Amino acid sequence: MKIIIIGAGVAGLAIAWRMARNGTEVLVLDRAQPARGATYASAGMIAVTAETAGAATSEAEFALRSRALWPEFAKELEAISGINISFREDGALIVPASSTEAERLQRQARGGGAEYLTRKETLARAPMLAPDIEGALWAPRDAQVDNRALGPALTNAAIRAGAKLSANEAAVRVEQGASGELVVLSAFRIHRADAVVLAAGAWSGQIGGLAENLPIRPVKGEMLALAPPAPNALPVPLLWGHGIYLVPRNDQLFVGATVEEAGFDTGLSNGARRWLLERAQALVPCLRDWPIREHWAGLRPGTADGLPIIGETGTPGLFLAGGQYRNGILFAPALAEAVERLINKQKVADEIAAFSPGRFDRPV
């Protein structure tokens, strides 16, 4: 079997690696360089507790399934690629901004998997936090990975497994051939395959033909990186609060992220920078003295109902793996597993049914 994967972000590369190492002929096309879109622009969080908020939903079940796969996924990826992706299980503190939010977090803690800490206990774990906090939810299962190393590692692993990668080759149209095969047209050539996986992130809806007007849209997010005054000044663990998150990464602190419907605009704004700084400084006051090292923007792939789209479309052999919003890295191991099983007509986890492409008014 030959498959074409459109998109070399974390989703497309994880699928390519898994399928190539299991003997499938794989070609990955990307409009730019591998893993330089949302994967590179993210904070690399594997924030199952913070993102699911303890909800009993299909998305939460999928997140928990993928989180359980991450330790072995990271270990194997490092061994094969030779690249350290710095998978860390440091946990996270989720700090409420109000008594109402504190009550919600306390209820979430009673559901299991997390613990609500008093103010004293919270400050013992993160002394840099504002001293007037009410407490925090301790989420030991939340982890992180170096997203800027993850892309090269997945690229290396997929190629070593036998996948072929064509960077700077944008797919512009998907059609069905006379013999029933799928045809992908790029600006340079025509490719044919038994199956096609659309994993082009925010750009998935820009491909014509059978993939035209897919219900995936770009959602802009701006982030900052702050420079600490000393190497040992970074807060540990991950911190959430005041509508933002703080992620210690190597010798800097990531602060994210804004949410804006701005089409494909990735321009940087002074307003976003001020908003991020104000909220970060309210959470950790000493950040007022930390200079900005970097300011960037990325485009998340969003959907109308906030759920990913995973499954076969109305066209046999044409699959979607998109709409992960800000959970692309968290979902990667389980997404790759699910897509391979779907392509091979094998049973998948029950929650995948909730992500079917057929749930939208426009069948795809």
C-alpha cells in the first residue's frame, strides 16, 4: 500500500513514522519545512489535566489514552532519531483567579487524578507565585516536551523508517483517478496513492478538489519567551492561571497564549504582548524584571465544535487527521495509532466515533 500524507507537522510526521516502520510506502508533502508551523510555535505541553478540566468526554478519553502512550513514544523516538526531545513529567499547578474558579478546581480534584493544594502548599512548590493566591490544583500527570526538538526528531525517525519527505511542495488538489486511486496534485507534479491523509493543520481547508472547504480554520495565537536573570530562576513546574500558561524551557520561560480569529495573519501586536505580560506578572510578580527574548505567532487548526476531525471521509481512501486546536502534541501518539488502524480497516477506540468527519453539515 502507498499513502500520501499532506502536512509535515507533529500529526503528519507521527503518522508517517508509525506507518513507514510497519512497512507502508509513505510520501509526506509539506507546503514549507517540516514541523515549522503550529508544532514549532507551540509550548510543547502535554497538559491532559489542564486541557480536559476533568470532563468525561470523548476528547478527554482520547487525551488520557494519548498521555499514557507518551513515555514510551518519547523513549522510542529519541532512540531512533538520536535527538533528545526532553520529555518531562514535572506536573503542573493550575492557579484559580477567583473563588468561583477555586471551587471548580476543588471539585475537579475530587474526581481523581489531581490534588487541590492550600496556599502554603502551593507556594512551597512554586515560591515565585503571587503570595495572595487562594491555592492551586496540582496535576501530576501533566508533562511537556521540547516542541522545537520534536519536529526534527519525528522527521528523522520517519525518514529512517523509510518514509519520503518532500518539503516546500504544497498539495493544491486531491482528485480520484480513473482506476479508483487517489491523485494529489502539487505545484510541481502529480502523485498517486491508495490512501491520502490530510494533516495540514490550519491549511487543511485550503486544498481543492475532494478536500475543498474542509471545516478547519486557523486560530491565531501569540506567545512570548522571557529571559530569567539567572539560570536557576525558572519556575518549576508548569503554571496555569489568569488565562495564560508559563512553561520553563531550557534557559527561558514561555508565556502563552492569545486566541484570535484573524485568518492566516501571523503579524505580531503590541496589544497581545501587553496582555501576556500583564497576566504573567499578575501570576508571578518578579517577571516584571525579565526581558522579552522572543515574540512569535502561530496558527492552530480549529473546528466549529472544538473537537478534532479523525476518520475516513465520504471518499474511500481519503482520511482526515486535523482540528486538534492546541492539543496537537498531546494527541500525537494516539492519533498516529488511530489513523493507521483506520487505514488498515482495524478496530479503533470507541471515542474516535465522536471525531468523525461526517458530523458536520457539509459531509466530508
